[in-house]
Amino acid sequence: MPCFRPPCQPRFDRRWLFLLAALLLVFSPAVLAVTGELDLTQSVVGFFALGIFVLAYSLVMAEEKIHMRKSKPVLVAAGIIWSLIGWVYVQNGMSEASEHAFRVTLLEFTELMLFLLVAMTYINALEERRVFDALRSWMLRMGFNYRSLFWLTGGLAFVLSPIADNLTTALLMCAVVTKVAEGDKRFINVACINIVVAANAGGAFSPFGDITTLMVWQAGIVPFQDFFILFFPALVNFLIPAVIMSLFIPNKKPESVQEDVWMKRGARRIVVLFLLTITTAVLCHTLLHLPPVLGMMTGLGYLQFFGYYLRRSLPRSLERKRERYSRRGDNKKLEQLGSVVPFDVFNRVARAEWDTLLFFYGVVMCVGGLGFMGYLGLLSEALYLGWNPTAANIVLGVVSAVVDNIPVMFAVLTMEPDMSHGHWLLITLTAGVGGSLLSIGSAAGVAVMGQARGAYTFMGHLKWSPVILLGYAASILVHMWLNAESFALFG
């Protein structure tokens, strides 16, 4: 609107006064911090950090609409949250405490990131060696339709995730689905949802299946063999949504041209190295009581040595193949030999889904910062002291679909609530399978969302959340029914 007050001076808006006051409060640690413990949960800094986190996650959820990579908002949010914490603690002469907290949180992410990086590198190496192309070709020759493929990949995800962990298994099965049903986004979305649910359910009844189960086992709360009590509840969690979703899958075959696919040299040996890497990670944890990431990084060394061997022996291998194909008169394969390039493991590392890895950094650091402010402890205290353990554990499982299940479980372990053995198994189950309610609720979901970009999306998963919630509720009821004696301490 035009300004009619001569000489058109800008009018002072009192809203700037309120904004200035708010900024002064934000950067005034004496007002914000509780003396001694620096509990920021009731401070302006705490509320501001919480609002930043909510805003960032809102942008993540809107990724499909606004076409902005999910790592961007959480990276900025993590920087703002920890900058606020650092400023408050510097002003109170406690900079060492905030620095230590940041380093501990960063270490948690580093272990997860390196684990993910090795898993993604192996997946990329297998793809480059055409393992998934060969598997796709085999499935086409076997005549699997979409419904058979849906059950095959979901079943394999449930069976393999207790051994290979839910993240690695989900990435592997997702690669198969995207290759077989290439271009059919609707089916890929439903199949990926089934894979994520199955992988999370399978990981919930094994100490090696999920990071949260590892945490509970390492804390000495649940013995190794007791995790397998959760097998039937986890199976129900997978089967109920799978049965319902399968009813909406068309009974047709993938529209692909059948072709003979031959794997590149060393493909089978890389599969063996991948299994050896997983075994090394498991043994590092079980025998040496060291983080599994040590075994995974050692496994990356296996792949590097094998890559060196493939490069050095490539000329001799090509010469032998040329002689063999020339004698056969196989001109097609002779032409293919001309396009062979040496295997480079660092190219496979570079092709990792870095947006996903950076997203993990942002999420872990954001939640770690909010936890350091006191919000996770406040949540756990309100749940376990205000409610009974059954209700608290069920709600925390749902919360883990929004807030990563690792800090949720960490908060519960830190609180050490007085619970029966059955309730500790319950929180292990709910924290493991609750993340399936949203695509961003678990490491498997986030990784698959990055690998099947454009086909498996947040909104596509959200449409099936009520069905997944039905399986979540059923798994809890089955656990409380089958293992009722373990709840003896609480009603």
C-alpha cells in the first residue's frame, strides 16, 4: 500500500521490539540455564532448539513436494542446536562439558556412519559386478510375478536381518526389487515398505539384528538367548501388514525383456567377502567385546585387497577370455570384453548414498543435542514415573518412528527404570519395530528411501502406516500373551 504520511517516513513496528527481546533472551545464558546442571528444557534456548528440530523434520517430511535433499535441513539444525549449547556452556564456564558431550554424540554417529559406508560399498560393488542383474535375470527366467517377488524379498529380509542386520538386508533386498521391477514405482514402493517392515521385525529378535538390540545386550539386561523369545511377536509384526498389502498387488509379471546376464569376474568372491565381513563384525562384538564397526572396516580392507588383485590380474584374464571366445567364434562376448574397466573400490565408496549418511549425522546430532539439554530424560521420566511400564514402552515404540530409536533406547537405558524382564523385552521389541511406522523411523527405512529415490517415498510409506500400526499392536499382544510369566513383577 502507498504511504500517505509525509515525508513517507517508515512507521515503527512494535513487533521488532518483541523480536529484539526474544533474541536477547536466546543469547542470555544467565536467564536460560538452571544453576549447576544447566537444565535447558524450560528455557527459551531449549524451546528454540526444539522448534528448529521440528522445522527441520517438517522439511524432511516434505522432501517429495519441495524437492530438497533431506540432509540439508537437519545439518543446519544440528549446527544451530549445538551452537546454542556451546554458547550457554561457555558463558557458564563449562565448555569442557559441552565439548565432551558433542564428542560422545559424534562418536555414536561415526560408528554408525562407517558401518553404513562399508555396507553401501559392498552393495555398490556387487551391483557393479552385475550380481543383482544376474539375480534379476534368474527371477525373470523362473517366472516370478509381482506377488511372488513381494513375498520372496520380504521373507528373505525377515530371515537374513537377524544375521546380517536389518540395514544391510534392507539395502540388499531393495536392490533386487528395483532391478526386477525397474520403472514400476507403485510396486517398488509397496515392496520396499514390506522389506523395511520385515527387516526391522527380523532384527528385533536378534542381538545382531539392530543397533538397539545390541545396546540392550551390551548393557547386560537381556541375555543372548532371551532375545529369541521375541521371534513369534516379530513374525506377527511382519505377516499382518504383508498379508494385507499383498492383496493390493496385481498378479502380473514384470514387463522386462529376458536376457542372459553374466556376472563380472570376482562377483561370487565379493559375495563371500561380504559374508566374511559380517562374520568378522559379529565375532569382534561377541568374542572381543569391541564395536561391530571394527569388523566392518576390516572387511573393507578385504575388499580393497581383492580389488588390487582384480586390477593386477585383469590383463591376463582378458587375454585368456579373448582366446577362448575367439575359438568359439563368440563375437558378442568379444565385443563386451572391449568395454571392461578395472575394478576400483574407491569408486564404489564414492557412489555411497552420501545424502543418507549426512542425514544420519544431522539426526543423531540434533537428537543428541536435545538429549543433552534434558528433553530425552524429561520424556523418559514423565513416561515411566507418570505411567505404567507397559504403556510407556508402547508409546516409546511409536515415538521411535519420529525420533531415532537409538537415542530413545539410550535414554531408557540411562534412566534404568524398575521394570520386569518382560517389559525390557517389550521395549526391545517396540523400539525395533516401531520405526517401521514411518519411512524415516529406522535406519533401514532411511537407507532404502535413498536407494529407491523417487519410488519409495515418505508419503508412499505413510499411506500404509495404519496397516503397519495394526501389526505393531498385534505383535505387542502376542508378546504379552506368550511371555506373560515374564511380566510377573508388574500388572
